[in-house]
Amino acid sequence: MKRTFIVITSVLLIYSYFRELHITKVLLMSAGLLLMYGVYVLPARTLAAMKYPLIIAGFLITALFFVFPRASLVYAARAAIVFVSLYGLAFYIAGMEENGKDFFKELTALSILFFSAAFNLFMAGELLLMVAFSSALLLLLFILDRMAMMPFIGGYTIVAVILAYFRGGSILGNGLSAIGRFDKYLLLTSSFALLVIGFIMFAKRQTFTKVLPFFGLLYIALDILFVLGLKLSTGLLYQPILFLALVSPLLGVMLKEEGGRI
């Protein structure tokens, strides 16, 4: 029953994001659902092992930006950079409870990954995406009783916002006026319904495949809330391909934890 609810709510979330459908949007929605199913059938060990390639890829992107700081990027390249950078950091965060490292080693590793991801997003012109991501991280650290790390992450986030502002980006915009009231409620309701399920799974046992979807959906829900409520000028609601690429794997992991097949 819970698997069915997750699937239906996931479809509603993706549908409410695209709203008016045409052939391109239907194809994108189908691709997102296929990606969700692909992650669902992926072996858990293979999924966990993807942490290292993602982290290494994020560091390689950082190194390339130092060598080619003025590289011109198409949207697909920027979306790939955002995906690799955020998921590499998210995979590390999801495994913190299982790593068992001491405070200073864990803080150092988290800080290095955070700076690498933020630098990559800065060079790709997507640094403001770190606002919702960092907010989700702060809430997760509070829940995990890692409050000693929160001032550091909060400080990094303030620096990221200042850098984004001085680069000429507008932090607050006019919002997405094309979204109707019903679509807004559907977006908020479906995202927070999935977040509640993710939290229930997370509260039972804090393993990698439970922390990852909870943290990821917390980020998605906050991003939607910031764009719709605070009218943040940049967010996943403005970028359909990036939205699907980030949210679909999280939903696939959530279904995996429920066992069985769709």
C-alpha cells in the first residue's frame, strides 16, 4: 500500500511541476519515471558504491575550472555539473552515520566537499541552488544531533549568498506567475507528503538508503517552498531537466526501501 502511495504521489509531483502537457513534456516525464524505476531495480551495493565516482567527478570538475576558468558551458553541461556536485555531496552526507569518523575529520571532509560543490555551482552560474541545499543540510544536522557543525555550514551558506549577490545575480525574483493556485498546492502537498514518508523511513533506521531520500526530498521540498513562497530567483522549478534528474533517483531509492516491485 505504501509503495502504491509513493508511486501515485511521485507522479502527482512530476505532473504538477510540468502542468500543461505536450509531447516534449510527456517525454521528459516518461524519462523521469524510467530513471526512477532504473534506480529502484539497481542493486543496493551498486547504488552505495556510486558515492566515490560522484565525489571524484566533482573534484575533477573543480580542477578543470581552475585550468579553464572561462570555459563556455551549454545548459546540458551546467545541469550535469549541478547533478554531480550536489549528488556527490549528498551521498557523503547520507553515509555520515555509517562512517563513524571523529568530529574534526568529518567536518574537514564535509567542508572540502561543500566548497568543491559550491565552487562548481558558482562557475556554472547556479550558486543560489546552494541556499535550499544548505538549509536542508542544516536541518539534517540538527536532527542527527550534529549541531556543532551547523555554525560552519551556516557560515559557508552566508558566504555563498554574498558571492552570488556580488556576481550580479538577483537573489529574489518575481516568482513563477504561470503557476496557478491549484498547481502550487499540488506541488507543495505532494513534495511534503513524500518528505513525511521519507522521514518515517529515516526515523526507523538511519542507514544510507534511508538518509539519502529523506535528505534529498527535504532539499526538494525547501527548494519548492523558497521559489513559491520567498520567490527565490533560482531553483529547480525553473529547470525541468535538472528537477527530474535530481528527484527521480531519490524516489527510486525510496521505493527500493519498501521492497518488492512496483
